[in-house]
Amino acid sequence: MATSTAKGPPVVVHDQTNLLPRTQLLVVFGTLAIAFLIAYADQNGVGVALPTIARDLNARDTISWAGTSSMIANTVFQVLYGRLSDIFGRKKVYLSAVLLLAIADILCATAQTAWAFYLFRGLAGVATGGINSLTMMIVSDIVTLQERGRYQGILGSCIGLGNTIGPFLSSAFAQHATWRGFFYLISPLMLLCAVGSFFLLPSSMPKGNGLARAKLIDIWGLVSGSIAIMCILIPISGGGSYFAWNSAFVIAMLAIGGVATIAFILVEWKVAKLPMVPLSIFRTPAVAAILLQNLLFGYCYYAELYFLPLYFENVRGVTPLVSAALLVPLVISQMIFSVCSGFYISHYSRYGEVIWFGFICWTVGASVLCTLKEDTSLGVIIVALIILGVGVGNVFQPCLIAIQAHSPKDLRAVIISNRNFFRALGGAIGLACSSLVLQTSFGRALPANLSYLSKSSYVLPSLSDFSTADQNAIRAAYAKASRTVFISMAPMMGFCLVICVFIRDQGLQRKEETAPPQPIPTTEDTTSSAEKGVLKN
């Protein structure tokens, strides 16, 4: 089926739905889940080792770019993966992302300068974004919407497990060997995943003219979107610390970013044959609300994962390994409730109450973090992290199920990639803005005689070199700066809770996905709904 559009001839791509027998499904899903887990371990394992890496690479003032570069790259390419997989097939794009992560981690392990390390973390961000999106797309291809909750819930638990294993491995290497060992370990594991995926993943993409397919890539959208994201996030991340806010560099970057944003919207609206972000998806209130929620909780989630370890190490004075252990309550509760919520959704064919409950818990947990001080009881912190994890587990993957339930089947890949794009964009903005807030607040909270420490907001000098009074002042200043970072998150999560009113629970019954599998046609139009705006309200 194909329809003409105002942008030219009809565009057709292959329907990659491929519902598998249970035994094959479990093998394929297991392969995907392992790579998914390792990718999250890589993405979120670096945070606890940042102080050690900063000292080794002499990057105390710039180490925040390790996280920011990864998130910016992840964000820039996240939105492209949906259309790339429509054009070239899920399997090829997925294997490319897995191999890229293996290469990027080897480069990270051998980096000798801070800026080389930031560049290679950016490459890793491109790869982890692909693994994240493609895993969810492939699962959506091989599992019906009715059963998807169970499998997406398990993937959600892999996020939590990866967030547990990653910091432990990274901190163990940093404390007992070298931080480079973490990347030397991840790289061969990803190579093994690539080999397994090559032989086990099904491919439902027919052979065709690769050059003709390549012409469908939304190049102008990618270029304008990339310029917009980088030109806006770089000055936000460095403004006031690395660059003066009134400097020509910051003003020029923000101006270029604004123009590029307008250009991106125009390209997606009028130029692209297969737009990465079809503007029609925003016509459905539920879809628009879920995408906005992903932007906001992406901001909070990644900022919490990066800045909680810094609070533990710089305020409480614990080692990286203990810092990783203190995050276990969050990720364990996230794992448990991710699986439980997934099975609940599949069993009852309902997701609304799960998402409401998740945002209530997340809002409460984020509110408790706003009270952190240098002497806050660890018991209070652990309870807050457990509540936070319950919220995350009931939000992350259930939101993916909900947005697919409100979208047509032919926009499946685009919806998933855009959902992940908004979450990654929120994460990139969160890291950039939180870095700025931490540095600025820390500098203001320091006594005048210690103001020279204001740029050491990620790696504090050894406190044993200071008097007891100065040590207490430094810890108090850092605790206040950390609290300022967390204060912005509670109202964001509260707003996410409020806009749940736009997400009507429609159940999971979808005629075309609950019917017996039919022979897959050679081509299927995936732009008809995008062009017409035919989405379920």
C-alpha cells in the first residue's frame, strides 16, 4: 500500500513484523537482553569513576564532559535509528551499533588525554543509543502488543541490573586496578554479543537497492538537528564556568542553535520524505504527553545517577565502591517493579494505573532528595532511593507500552526512536544544566577564603590538607550545591504526574497484532499515518 504525498512520490518500506515461535523468541530475546544490559552497564558505570578518571587525565575542571558528550551524541543519533532501521533493516543497524560500542570502549581504554576520552565517550553514546532503540524495536517486531508488557518489563529490569553492575565494576577497577580495565572488559563482551546476534537474530528485510534506500535518509534533518542540539547544549553546559555567558562564543552558539532548531522543524514538516520526527505524532494528546514526560524524567533520571555518586563521595567521603553500593536500593527496586509492572500490564491489559503510581512514587522520592544535607541519615537516603526506584520501574517501560498503544503499527519504529530521543534529550539537558547548577552553587556556598575551590566541583582536593572547620565548610557547601541540583527535579516529576490526565488507558487489544501472523508483504507504506496524522486518540 502506498499513497502520494506533497513531498513527492509515495515512499514504501518493508514491514518487519516477525512473530516468532516461543522457543526461538526466548533465544532471540535473551541475546538482545544481554547486550542491552551490558550497554546500560557501560553508559551508567562511568559516573562513580569520574573523580579517579579526572585525576588520572588531569581533568578536574572539565570531567563533566565525559557524561555530557555521551548524552549529546546519544541524543543526536537516537532519533535517526527508527528510520535507519526502516530503510536498512533492524538487524543490520543493530549489529552496527553493537560493534561501534566495542570499538568505542577500546578507544576509551587507551585514551591519553581528557578530550580524547570525551570524544570516545561520545562514540559510545552513539552506540548505546542504537542498542537501546533497536532492542525495543526488534522486541516490538517479534512480540504482540498484548505480550509486550512482559518482555519490556524484563528489559526494564536489565536497565536496573546494568545500572547496578556498571558502577560496581567501574568502581572496583578504579579502586583496585585501573579505570581503563572497565572498558577493556566491556569491549570483548560486546564483540561476543555481535557474533551471537549475527547468527541468532532473524532478518525480515528483503534484498534491494541499497543506494536507493540510502537516498531516503533524512540527511538535512540529521544535520540541522545535530547542529541545534550541540549548539544549545554545549554553551548551557559550560556557560558561567568554562565560558562567560556574555561571551561571543556563547551568544553565537545559542543563536546558531535557535536557527538550526527552526530549520529542523521546517525540514521535518516540508522536506523529508521519511522524517525522523513526523510532526503529526504530536496531534494525539496522549502521545504528546508521554513524549513530554520522557523529556522531563530523562532530565531527572540521568542527573540523579550522575550526581548522587558525587554527593556520596565528596560529601560523605565514601570510596567509589561504597558509592556504587549506596545506589543498589534504587536499581534493585527499579528492577523488581519493572518486571512486576510489565507482567501486570500484560495480564490485565492496562497501563494507566501503573504509570500514575510510578509518577507518584518518583515525585515523593525526588522530594526527599531535596532535603539532603551533609549529615542526612543514610537510612533516610536509602528509603528515598527505594521509593525513587519503584517510581522508575513503573514509568520507564510502561510509558513505552502506552505510547505504542496510542500509535498505529506503521509508526512503531519512529515512535520508539522518538520516545528514546526525548528521554535522551532530557538526559543531555539534565546533565548540562545540573553541571552548571552544581558548579555555580558550590562556588557561591564556599567561604571567601576557599573560593579558589569553586572549579573543583567534581573532584575535591584531599580534605586532610584542611583544618576541621574548613573541611566542614567544604562539605556543607557541596551538600548545598547537590541539594540545589535535586530541588529542580521534584516539580518536574510533579508536572509529569499532572499530565497523566491526558493518557487515557485504551487497553492493549490491537486487531492487526492479535490476529494470526500473515505473510509479510514486500513493501508497506509507513508514511501514510505520518502524513495523514491518523493516530488513535
